[in-house]
Amino acid sequence: MANFERKRVVVTGLGAITPIGNTLSEYWDGLVAGKNGIGPITFFDASRHDCRIAGEVKGYDPHDYLERKEAKRMDRFAQFGVSASKQALADAKFEINDLNAEQVGVIIGTGIGGLKVLEDQQEVYLTRGPDKCSPFMIPMMIANMAAGLTAIHTGAKGPNSCVVTACAAGSNAIGDAFRLVQRGYAQAMICGGTEAAVTPLCVAGFAAAKALSRRNDDPAHACRPFDRDRDGFIVGEGSGVLILEELEHAKSRGARIYAEIVGYGLTCDAYHITSPVPGGEGAARAISLALKDAGITPDLVSYINAHGTSTLPNDSTETNAIKKALGESAYKVAISSTKSMTGHLLGGSGGIEAVATVMAIYNDHVPPTINFENPGPECDLDYVPNHGRATHVEIALSNSFGFGGHNVTLAFRKFVK
């Protein structure tokens, strides 16, 4: 690593729009209560689909955050990203103005981007002709628009980017933002992930790949990470955003500090387009690199927010990866998959799960893995089954893994002055 002053980076604001709540407090209360956010698909007629359930965001009104004309020109994934970013800035009491705008950046990841508008405009093209396609189609569907529009609507003129690493995108965005603040390229970053892919084509595609649960008659128990009877993941939607801020800058304005981000590990399996490498070697290296970056030994880790998708390959592989990275300490750490409640937000998952991880540290409470009844093969760790746990959380990790072999681990710790 190059020689540079490693600035301390803290989390000062959080925003969340999820299937179990559309504000930070609603989301956290839902996690603590073990609330189920999965139900029958209502956005389209799913009667012909093999999977007919999803984690839909309920009761969200984009006009709470955006003018009607502006909202109409955004795909839902971008609406979520801008809305969660505005929540996070308000939570941080962070005002972007002419004096600091060039030192505030945005990185918001997504796995798919504006799939809904693409599907809709394809139908327009086929039924009404090319001259009827919307002039806003391209800027609505491209993946970088959540980041671009967030800057437009907040005035952030610093570094701006979009990470597209499938289901690791949100975590990569937070890790990349961490590096920018740590190395002095920005004083603060708006970062996280967003996704709105509960669409006919997306659900059909994942189902065709045999990745989704078919427990359509029992949506409340369909997502069951690490459980013996898991049969696939559930597509979810929403956004999670963090405000990362250089410590001295945060202190100078009297900011509340939720936690400190201290480590970032990223690797690639270089193995298969969808399957993790057997044994979890790539994921284990990401965990180990995050710990090394943070200067943390495995025995100090209190909690891991697992990728925990409820698929047969992921959960056993991730368990093995945790064992490889932590050794005997793996059996002492609390692990949970909050996807059991929200479903899998794809590129947005790392965002809402980082929010959950930070809140676990701030509140000394670990959310549960619901629907955990019988341990799956090779799944023999402490997955905090069915009920959350009040416990001291000093250091926590958040894992995200994506198609293409992307592995990301973020490390957070309780803030010490």
C-alpha cells in the first residue's frame, strides 16, 4: 500500500428503504422484531412464474422526496437511491453548501439498474414502434443514474461513481468510498446500494437459473438462510445509504457517530459465473484482508452480517469461508442473515446490510436469522436463530458476494474517541 496518511473514517448518517420499513427506525425495529417482508408479488401478474413471491417495498411514495416531474423521469431504483441518500444526509444533519460541495462525493452501486423501464420501453417498441419510445429511456435505465441523480439533488460535486459488481455492488461502493475519505480525496461520501428488480423478466431469469425459492404457498418462511430446507433466495428491492465522514471533520461539526469503518477486503474467485468456489477460499480471503486492513485479529470479531442468501451453494460455502478466516473464533461469533427478513436486494443488499451492521454496533443488539429450524449440511455456527440478541458488539463484519466471483467484506468497530 502506498505511503499516505490514513485518516479515520466514521459513519454519521444512515438511510434505508426496505421491504420491512421505509425509514431507518422502521427498518431497524423490523430487524430487531424479526419482521417478515416477503409476500406474494403484487407489481405484476406472476401467475405463470415458478416463483411468485418477493420482498416488495410497501407504502413508499417518491413524492415525499422528489417533485412529481422529477420522480416521473427516474426509474424506481434511482428513486430509492436518491430518497435513501436524502434520509442519510438528514440523519447526519449534514448540509452540502458552496463551501464544502467539492469535498462531498457519491458512490451508489447497483446490480441491474433500470430494468423496469427497459422492459416497459421494449413493450412500447414492439407494440407502438420505435418513434414512441421515451427520450428518457436511456438516462432512466443506465446504472450510474442513482449516483448521478443523488449528486444533482444534493449538490455533491466531489468524486462520483457507480459500482456494478452484482450482489457485491453496495458493499464495494461503501468500501471504495471509505478509501476516498481515508486517503483525503473527499471529506465525506454518500454511499451504498440500490435496486428495484422485482420485475417479470428479472424474476423469470433468476428462476430459470434455479436460484429462487418456490415456496410460494408459504412466503413468510420461504427465505431460510443456513437452514436444511432452504431452496433458493427471494428477490427484494430497496436501498441502503451511509454517510462516511473524515473523523476530524465530523467532530468539528459535532456530528453523532454511529461507528467507525476500519477495513475493506475484496477478492475474486476466478472460478465460475454464478457458483462460488468450493470451500469458500475467495470469500475467506476477503474476510482476512478486511481484518488485516483494520488491524484486527479474528478473536475480536463480535458479529458478522452474512451474505446468507438461502441458496444451497452460498450458505455452506460462506460458513466454510468464515471458518477458514476466523479459525476457532468462528464458533464464538454471532452470525445472522438479515436477508431472511428482507429478501435479497441484489446490488442494494450490501447497502441495507451495512446499515444493519452499523446499527448492531451502535445499539449492542444483533438481529436474528428468522426461519432457522434445522441446520443445513456444513452449517454449524451460531446464526442467532429466530430471535435477536442483546450483546456487546465491538467489531462487526458485513459480507457480500456476487455473480462473477466478487467477494467483499467490510469491517466496522465501535467508535472510540
